[in-house]
Amino acid sequence: MGGFQLPIEDLIFSGGGGFLFGILAGYAIKKVMKIAAIIIGLFVVALAYLSYKGLLDVKWASLENVTRYTLSNAYEQTFHILNSTSAQFAAHPSIIAISGLPVATGVGFVPGLMMGLKRGRSPLKGRSPS
């Protein structure tokens, strides 16, 4: 029994590693989204201030239309990419085996990603006393 490993051990360690990486990825994505929201908010506040002072004439309706179009386009492109990826995996199921990505890693990654996106504080820090 020296060199033999049970498949259940591989499944547990693979899923646990995927979960950990999912938490870290979710945390990083959430922090980047917060920083981007702050930068965009400061930009809009600066535009409003310059417009108020009369230094800049902002066409708010045009800005709203461009923003709506950009967000709609980003949503459609993301949806298209996800559909294309899932179609490739459905058409060629052996891609998962060729890529070396164990299914347990993906199964552990998704809940970890959701947890990392939801929590918002560092997963590496301990819980502070309340």
C-alpha cells in the first residue's frame, strides 16, 4: 500500500484545491470590480462638477446611450463566449481529459468562486472578534 493512492483521496484534494483557488479568484474579482466602480464613479462626479462650473458641456443623454450600448454589448459577448465554450465541450468531451483538468477541480472551483465573490474580505485573514 506504499505507492497506491485511493481515487477518493485524489477527488478530495483536487476538489479542495479548486475550492481554495475559487475563493481567491472570487475575492480578487470582487476587489477589482470595486476599484473599477470607484474610478468610474469619480470620473462621473468630475464630469458633473465640470459641467456645473460651466467648463464642460456634457450631453448626459448621449452618455447614457453609449453606456447602455457598451454594457449590452459586453453582456452579449460574454454570453456568446460561454455558449461557444460549452458547445465545444459538448461536441468534444475528450477535451476535458486532454486538458488535464479534473472534474473535481471545476466542481470545487465554482462554489469557491461564489463564496469569494460573496464574502468580500480576505479569505486568508482570520475572523476578527466582534
